[in-house]
Amino acid sequence: MDVNRRDILKGLLSGSALAAVATAGVPVAKAGKAEAVVPVPDAVGLMYDATKCIGCRACMPACQNANGLQPDPGGSGGLYMQPDTLNAHTKNLIKLYVAADGHERSFMKQQCMHCVDPACVSGCPMAALHKEPHGVVGWNPTLCIGCRYCQIACPFNIPKFEWDKVNPKIVKCEMCRHLVGATETQPACTKVCPTHAVIYGKRSDLLAEAHKRIKEHPGFYFEDRVYGEFEGGGTQCLVLSHVDYSNLGLPKLDKESVPSHVRGVSDFIYRGFLTPVVVYGGIVAIVRNRWKDHLNDSDHGGNGKAHGEEKPV
Amino acid sequence: MTERWERCIRLKEPLFTKPFLIFSALAGIAFLLSFYRELTGLGYVTGLNDGYSWGLFKNWNVTTLTALGSGGYAVAVLAWIFNEKKFHPIMRTAVLTSLVGYGTGMLALGIDVGRPWNFVWLADPQTWNRHSVLWEVAICMTSYFILALDVENMPPFLEKLYRSGDPAKKERAMKIFQFMQKTFPFGIALAFVLPSMHQSSLGALMYLAGTRVHPLWYTARMPLLYLIMAYVLGFACVLLVLALSAYFWDLGWDLEILGRLGQVMTWTSLLWLVAQFADLAYRGVLAQAFTFDKYSIYFLLETALILIPSFMLLSKSQRESPGALFRWTFLLTIGGLLYRFIPTTLAFSPLGDYRYFPSVAEIMMSIGFTALAVAVFLYAVKTFAILPASAGKVAAEEAMQPFDTL
């Protein structure tokens, strides 16, 4: 028994020493801090200025036509399009926020924010959700297994699922990536917007435009900031409004994206898969000794010898 | 009253007893509903929606219940790494609970995914997203099931082949067994590394959900806490299964094994409590535990169900009384399961006005998957020599055991 205890200590010590030596050579970020993802240089996006939006909702049918979606009658009894949330028929929705006092109001265009470091892409086991060349978050139906981890992961609660289909799809704004560059120069929503409340362009240009507007109207926009510049590691769709962004369904998010924290933790544990390999080696070493011991142990299956074919194990 | 478990025996009892038929019927209902779900869509059988897109199947049957399936993993650490030889006679029971636990969990996962046919692309490593925690869980659980659990559960099956009376079968069994003897340590090590990976990854799953998980549960240490809890629940599950088996099938009560199992479970549980409260204090959210809102009450309930049994089981007299050991372990199990379940569903709040309560069909399916695990367990212990017994109870034809204690 004493020998065994010594063995295991030896095994554990040599295992952890090996792990320490091996992992010291691998440059890894500290726990919880992986390298931040920055926008690709030609990242495109939308900028929605709620103070310019008149709530005409022209962008909604335009979006549905462009994406081949059926109109969603919502709770209207089938008479007209009236969805109350984004859903499997609705990738883009104009909502109206009215404060409790009835005075402060703002429209809000709800859709995929096309994060710089998207949680849905980070979580998607099959890389069905992915970043397109210009940073648009696209969905690939060929790879999606329908696990819906994207719905759990998305901080904006954007991806929707066709719950009533045998062959369900994930539905979310893909910035008309099937049209832009082919037959169109911009997504359907920005094309039809009569007041240019939502505009399409390079993210860097849109950010510059947002800051120009903030500078021209100091104190007008909420906290003089544009939502999406830094939130959750930054988004490619930006929002300007004069009301508190959290009232528009835009959550308060850290500057560091959640996926970067997840990568940090997993890098910390796995060290480029070195940890499992080293631990595996250590355990094999320990168990091999145990196994030899076990095979020789007369305590178990003592009458195997009489049987004469094989040592008892 | 205490006996010494040394060997594994097959239960000499007819398979088709009333409990077996009830569990099979429940499993059958789940299969019919699953078939209906495959023909229609998830929305027709579940209460899931775009806010709560994961429900009973993933959060209960997979994330929560596979912790109970960690028995084979947890007890193997005692038997093989810490070399506590007395645990070898219960290894077969332990790895069987893992097999049925993981098997039915993976079945639930397969029913839950919306586009299962695209699983074929897993064969192409180019499609893998190695950053995805869910990918890690899926690959690692499948590997564990195929490479480790199936192999660990082979000896009783080989033994049956060996004793079938057919010389060809006997020889084949011996050949496979000799191969297993050479590779066994590599398999055991795999059965340690893989569950360590995916049981901690299950904790990392909800880490990606960010602020949508309540701060009492949301921490970077979730993988560690989930892993420790997998050990606690693994020990607990084996203990409960053995206690129930001993009670119903008159196996006697090996105080040395069960008491020690209870003791290790208690220490592990206390370790979990220390880690949990150190983390809560470090993050400065401990005060939120006493706001007595919905989440605070979930937290206090979960903590009480883990804390009280752990402290009670510190007492030797409680561990040595079969009734007390069973009851405290049962309560601890409920507490542990709550910890694994709450962050995924009860303490998860998506933006917007979403509610989730599982539908009747969903509940029936979830119960049915678990009932399937019990039914397969009953079948296995009546077909193969799995449950432990004292040497005196071993029938003459089972006494010669080339595969003994594996």
C-alpha cells in the first residue's frame, strides 16, 4: 500500500512537472483574456439613426421581398403584417419605444447587429454561422445541425428558428449578402428608407458619420455615443438614438466580447490541446502500474489459476 | 448485516417484471413522440421558443443528467488512480450507469437538434469550429461513448460469450479479452481525460450566454464547478443505484465500500462548496444570494440541498446507517442536479417577453429517455454479471472468472 501511495505521488508529480515544463513554452494569454478580434478593414455595416426614422416601416416588406419571406400576420387575424417580435418570417422589425410618461419616444430597428466577434459564430459547432469576407455574419444551411446554440449565445436575441418545420432554418439578417454585389449595391432596407434613417457603408465611414452627427448636435444623442462602436467587442451595425439604448432592447455590454472571454478560459485550460495530452500520458503511466498490480493480485478471482487458461484479472 | 462485496453476479430474476414493463412503456411513449417530432417539427411537441431555445432535452437530459452518468468516471478515479482496490467489484455497476446515462442523453440530443442529417459533415474536419464549446462537447461525448464506455462495458458481455458453451465463441471472447488486457490502461486513461473535458465544457456552454445568465451562477469558473459537481453526482448516482439494488435484490450492504463512497462524495461536495463560495465572494456577488428574489431563492434552495447533506454525512454514524446514507445522498443529488440545471434555464433570461414551460409531450419524452436508461440497466443486470455480491452468493458456474473484477 505504501509503495502504491508513493507511486501515485511520483506519477502525479512527474505528470504535473511535465505539464508545467511543456506549458511554459507555449505562449498563452492569461485566463479570461484572449486577443480581441478587430473589424476587418473593409467591414461593412448599417447605421440606424432613430432620430431620423419616421416609423413608416417600408424597410420591413422590402426586407421580406428581398429575402423571400412570407408576410407575418402576427396577431392581426391574417389581415396585415404585424409581427411583435423578430421571428422566422421577420428578419427586420421597426419598434417604437414610448417612455412611461408618454413623452420620450424613439423608434428602433431590430435586426442582426453583425458583431465584430459574434457569439453565434463562436458557438456554432459546425461553422454554419460564419463571417463573410466583409464581416457580415452569414448562415450556411448545408452545415447547420439545428442545435440552436446561436440563440442561446446571441446577446441581442436575434437568430430565430422555424419551430414548425421538419427542415427548420435559422432566420436572421444576412445584410442581403445574396443581392449586394450581384444585382444591388446595398441591402433592401437602406435602399427603400425614405429619410435615410438607415444607411449602408463601410463600418469606418459609418462610425465617422456617427461621430460627425454627435459633434454637430452635442448633448442630443444619448450620452453622446454611438451604440455598437465598442459594445460586446463592437458591432458592424451601429445605432444612434436620443434615448437610453437599454430602453431600445440594446443591452449594456462590456467592451470585451464574451467569446473572447470563452476563448481565454479555454486557452487557459487546454493550452493548445497540450493539457489533455500531458494528463493522458500521466494517467496512462499511473494506470499501467495499477494494471500490472491488478493482474498479479491474488485477492481477486483466485480460482482463475485452477482454470488454467488465463491469469485472473 | 454488513457484507463484503467481492464478485459480480447476474440477477436470477425474470426480465419482464412489472417495473421493467412500466419503464419500457414510458420509453416506448417517448419513441412514438420522437417519431412524431421527426415527422412534424420541434414546435409541435415542445414548449421551446425563440427566447428559450434550449429546454428539457438539452438542459436536463444532457447537461444535467450526464452528471449522474459520471459514475463510471468518478469511481474509476478512486479504483485506478487512487488505487482503492475495494472499489473494483462495483466498477461494472458504475460504468453501466454511465453507459445508460450518456446513451440516453445523446439520444435526447439527437432528437433535439433540428437538422440532424447535417451531422454527416462531422466526418469532414474542415467544417469543425474548434472554438465552439458545443462542438467540443459533441465530439468528446461521442468519443467517450464509443472509445471508452463501450469498451469498459465489454467484460460482462465477453464473459457471457465465454460461458456460452460454444468453443468458437469462447475463443473469440478470449482473443478480444487478451487484446483488451494489453490496451486497458490506455482506455482507462481515455475514460478519465474525455469526461474531464466534456463535463467541464458543459459548464462552459452557458459561459457564452454572457449577461443573460444570472450573476449568482455566471462565472469563468463554471467549467471547474460543473466538473467537481460531476464527480459528486457520479459518486451519488452509483451510491443510490447500489443502495436501491441492495434493497430490492437483497445484495447485502458492504459498509466498507458504500461508507467510503459516501465519505469521498461528501469531501468532494465540500470542496465544491468551498470553490463555489470562494468564487462568489471573489466576484462580490454573495449579497445577491440574500435578496430573496426568485433567483436568490433558487440559489438558497440549491445551496441548502448541497450544504446540509454534506455536513450531515461528515458524521460517521450517518454514513454507517444505510437509511441515513441513502436519504442524505438523495437530497444531495437533488441539490447537485439543481446546480447543473438552474443556470441553463431557470436563471437564464433572454431579452424580450419570453416564457418557457415544457409541454406535456416534452416532459413525457424527457421522462421516457430516462426510463429507457433504467430499462436497459434492468435488462443488463439480469443478463450479465454486473451487480456486486459477496463471494458466497456467486453461483458455481460463475465462480471461474477470467474476466473477474473488470
